[in-house]
Amino acid sequence: MGLGGVALTVALLAIQAGVIKVYYDTKLAETGAPAATPAALVNTTAAATCPAYTEPTECDPAKSPGIEVLHEDARIFLYRSFLSPEECEHIMKLAEPNMARSGVVDTETGESKVDNVRTSKGTFLQRGHDPVIAGIEARIAKWTLMPVGNGEGLQVLKYEEGEEYEGHFDYFFHKEGVNNGGNRYLTVLMYLNDVEEGGETCFPNIPAENGPEFSECARKVLAVKPRRGDAVLFHSIKPTGELERRSLHTACPVTKGVKWSAPKWVHVGHYATAGEQAVRIEQVTQTDLNYPDCKDGNESCQSWASSGECDRNPTFMIGTKEAPGNCIKSCNKCADFFEFKAASR
Ligand SMILES: O=C(O)CCC(=O)C(=O)O
């Protein structure tokens, strides 16, 4: 082999090393290996189009649609084949013996209660329950760029025919809702099986047109059909700190078969579990920072605003300069009423 051939071989080996570095970055970080080289960065695109659980040798990007952007501004994404079939089976098997009727969080008190808006059964698996669950949680952290410790334990849900979860937000409304790691920031909703009919996850604040393969409940809004291993990522809080009303979502009734899903809720800060000290993180918005004199007149303003009262009842909520309303801050109207004072942080 001539000098040119040697150089080419060395270059190819370096690129190969780069590919491996991208796939095994967690392991390399643990062993203190150097940061990614430009060759590694070139190959991240290929890595991102393969199922998250595959090894580099198994990965054929042409066969994997990878991550789809469902709504750029609301930051809603679909990751096909995020879980392997074996992982889906494992989660269902772990959860099955402990399934109990799902509850909802009371918007005023924060207490959990049974309500007909949510008719599924469910259970929680502790964070890091076993190596399989810990591996999935590590991949979620990598995808969402949020630490594993910000996540609650994995919830596992089972819907029989006719069962559903009506429109709701994952963020909390009650003031104690931010007592452990702040409010919920994002959700990664994973589907553990294929559903024969119905059971779509819909976003009713985002209009869309869907075909007849979707059930009636999912025809006119952004909707995702459950498919084994797929995962949807959506954000409950905007980069500005404001609550994201387009995260309103519904689990449509299952009309044929059974549906298994697993939501992972990730908070803005560390979510304390057994034995850890919970830290409260206030919900601060840009509006708060720049309009320090702007305050709500009622404790329930945030809850009312998040459920659409600013639009439905503007006289009471926002008002006019002559007769200001009660919830100007939660309706994000501080700029119309108060002096701008540039925030110092
Ligand atoms: O199962 C689904 O499709 C949605 C579940 C959900 O919205 C929830 O548990 O908050």
C-alpha cells in the first residue's frame, strides 16, 4: 500500500471511530474519552434516523423514518421505534399485576381523585426500577436534553374498549404543584402496543385534517395513532416560561382492542423521589421579570387562564385601562397595563 493508501485507511478508521463515539457517547463520557470530533458530528445525522435502541451495526437509516416534527412552534415531535418490542413487553409485564383505576389531579387542591374524564387503569414504575427502565430513561434524557433526575417514575396505562382520557394539560394548576422540582415541563408519551381502532392522542388546540384511518375523535386536530414502540414528545412550558396551551391533549376512546401507553413526565428541575429533599421552583415568566408591578388579583388566575378564561371572559380576566380585570398577569397582558422595567437577570 502506498502513502496515499495508508492516509486513506487512517482517515477511514478515524471516521469509524467517530461513528462509534456518537453511538456510545454515554459510555465514553464515563471513561473520560475525548469530546466528539467533526467526523463524529457528521455522523450524528445518520445516528438520529435509527431507532434509539439499535446498535450501530444493526442500524439501517433507510428503514427508519426517525424523528418527525409534528408542530415546530409548539415543539411536538414523534420518534418512531423509540422502544424496542422487547422493551414494550417488559414494561407491560412489570405493570400488569399492579394496575388500578387511574386518578386525576384536582386543579384547585392538587389531591388525586377518580373522575369519569379518565377511565383507564394504571400504575407507576419507580425511576431506575431495573436496568431496562433505567436504559429507557437515559435515552429519554438524551432525546429531551433534560436530566434523568427531573423525571417522575414511569406511568404505565391500560385502556380497554371505551376507555379514554378527556382533554387535559399535564402541567399543574394548584400552587403546591411546583413544590417538587417546579411544574411539569415536558411529556414523553410512549405506546407499548398497536391499537386496532381509536385510542389516538389528540391536541385539540391545534387544528388539522386527518383521513379515515383516524377515529372521529381525532379527525380535525393534530393526532397521533398509537403504534408499538413510537413515542411523542410535547412541551407543557414554552422557552419563555409561559404555560403552553397547545399541549392540551386527549386520549381518544379505544373503539376496538386494548391500548397500552407509558407517559414520562419531566419537570423543570430535579424531581425528588424516596428519601430525596424536594425543592420548590417558582414558575417565572418573561412578563413577570419585566413587569414587576403586574400581579394577579386572585389565586386561581393561573388555573382559569390555562383553561381558556382569558379568551372566554376577557372583561373579568383582563378588563380595560379604565376598569382593569383580575388576572392581567396570568393572561399575559402586563405590557398593556404596566410600565416596562428591563429585568436585571
Ligand atoms: O395515553 C394517552 O394517549 C395519553 C395519556 C395522557 O394524556 C396522560 O396520562 O396524561
